[in-house]
Amino acid sequence: EVQLVESGGGLVQPGGSLRLSCAASGFTFRRSSMHWVRQAPGQGLEWVSTITAAGTTAYADSVRGRFTISRDNAKNTLYLQMNSLKPDDTAVYYCQNDDHRGQGTQVTVSS
């Protein structure tokens, strides 16, 4: 059974940082492209970032230069380092492979 469990969300002030983690199991993590997506209140899902099995990364324009995606294949864990957070980054953040999505972790950016 595929499991994707996100953690690390919370309340942070504008300009602050958070690091999200996603613990993966039930599939061959090291061979999988992994993605972060988010859903702001009242909005649809928005792609945030991707990291391929080879380590190639891609970012949405809205987060490029502020967010960094990474992976630790030895730990089957995906990360998203988020710096210079803005109120517009407030959303539920989900990790996913090509077929499954986790339950999400809430990120709230507010003073």
C-alpha cells in the first residue's frame, strides 16, 4: 500500500521559513518523480515543485528562488524548504508521486 505522510506545516510570520517533509512507503521511492502541490482556501490544486529520480528539479514561477525541493532516497523522504514565506503561500501542501497524494499539511503565513 502506498503511503505518503506529510509533516512540518504550521503558522509562520511573513518572511519566515518552514521545512516540509514527506515520508514515503509502499513503492520504489528512489525511482519515482515526486511532486509538491498545494491548495489555498477556496482554490484548486496548484503545482509547486517536482524532483525527478535523477534529481532534476522544477518550480512554479510563484515559488522559484524561495522554495527548494530535495529528496533523501536512503530515508524515502521528500522535503520542501520554504523561505521568505508570503501570505499567498497559505495552503494545504501535499506530496505526491504520479498516482497517489498524501493527506496534506497546513501552512499558514500570517502576522
